[in-house]
Amino acid sequence: MSQILIGIGWVLFTVLLYQLSKKIYKLFPTPFTIPMLVATGLMAFLFIVLDIPYQNYMESGGGWIAKLLGPGVVAFAIPLYKQRHVLQKYVVPIAGGVIVGTTVAIASDMAIATLMGTDKSLILSSLPKSVTMPVAMSVSEQVGGVPSLTAAFVVIAGITGTITGPILLKWSRVTNSVGKGIGFGCASHIMGVMRAMKNNEHEGVIGSVTMTLTAILTCVLGPLFAMMFM
């Protein structure tokens, strides 16, 4: 009974911490104050200060939350259905961008890391870094990576894409909102979509659809690449 209460306490604490992080982002909207990054940082800080083993957290409430990753992936069908009109209108550029972007992201990541002699677990953990957190952690666990490391890679990919994305798009002379939205959604998941939305709503919607399709394709290509090349 006490273990159940501890688990419930951890779940409530995690949710409250995330809500606090969302309020911080509303007050200071920057790539470095996104809720996922702030919540993760605060949680890690508390674990270190209070000397709480991460394993203890995962064996109780944290483990319960992790089990929701699967349903979270399936739930991506909902926003995709709601935005089906966007997908139908721009099916060719979006599909092309998602297929090429996802394939290149996974293949180049594995190739560079392998050439550098990176540990296998690190390679597999970074493989799904370009998709949103629930999907990335689920794919990481499936291919033999370390989900907690994957979470860090996802945050890094999101921040770097959000910061360098506008510079690279300007340098590449990409001015079309569809192209920009595809780039942000494919490379930097929800952080990229938020950045695209700041430009204009149309670009953000394109990015959102792209992000969803990229997540779905990564669920297929991630394990496939892992089996073929690892």
C-alpha cells in the first residue's frame, strides 16, 4: 500500500513540475525554457540534491508514466486526422520531405557515430533524436538504446534545430512557408513546430503534420536500420 502511495506521489509531483515548467515558458518563451527541458533539469537537480536514485523513481511513479509512451504514440493519429486537409493539399512535398529527412537523419547519425567509434548503446539511443519525446523513448527502448539518454538527445536536437534552423534556411534561401514548416517539423519535433508557429500559423500547421508523420516513419525505420547495421 505504501509503495502505491509513493508511486501516486511521484506521478503528481511530476505533473506539477511540468505544469510549473509550462508557466515558466509562458513568462520567458525561449528555446532554453521549453517545458520538457526545464522540467527535466529541475527533476535532475532535485534527485542530485536529495540523493534520490533514478531507479527508485522509475520503480514507482516514473515507471507508470513510462508505460504511457505506447498509447502516446498511438494518440498521434488524432492530430494527423484533424489536419488531414493540410496533408491532402501538400501530400507530395510533405511526404517527400519526411521520407528523405527521416532516412538521412537516421543513416547519417549512425554512420558518423560508427566512424567515430561511438559505443553501440549511445548510437542506438541517439537514433530517434529528431522525433518527439514519447516516440523517441519508445523507439530507443525497442532497438536496445537507453531511453533516459535518448531524452537528452531529443532535447539537444530540438534546441540546436530551433536555433540554427532559421540561419540554415536563410543561407539555403528557403523562403516558402511549406518548406520551412517541413524542415522544422522533421528535424526538431515539437520545438521546431513551436518555432515555425512563431513565424506564421500556416508554417506551424505544416510543421505539426510533418512532425507527426516523421514520428510514425521513425517507428518503422528506426528498428529496421538497427537490425540492418548494428
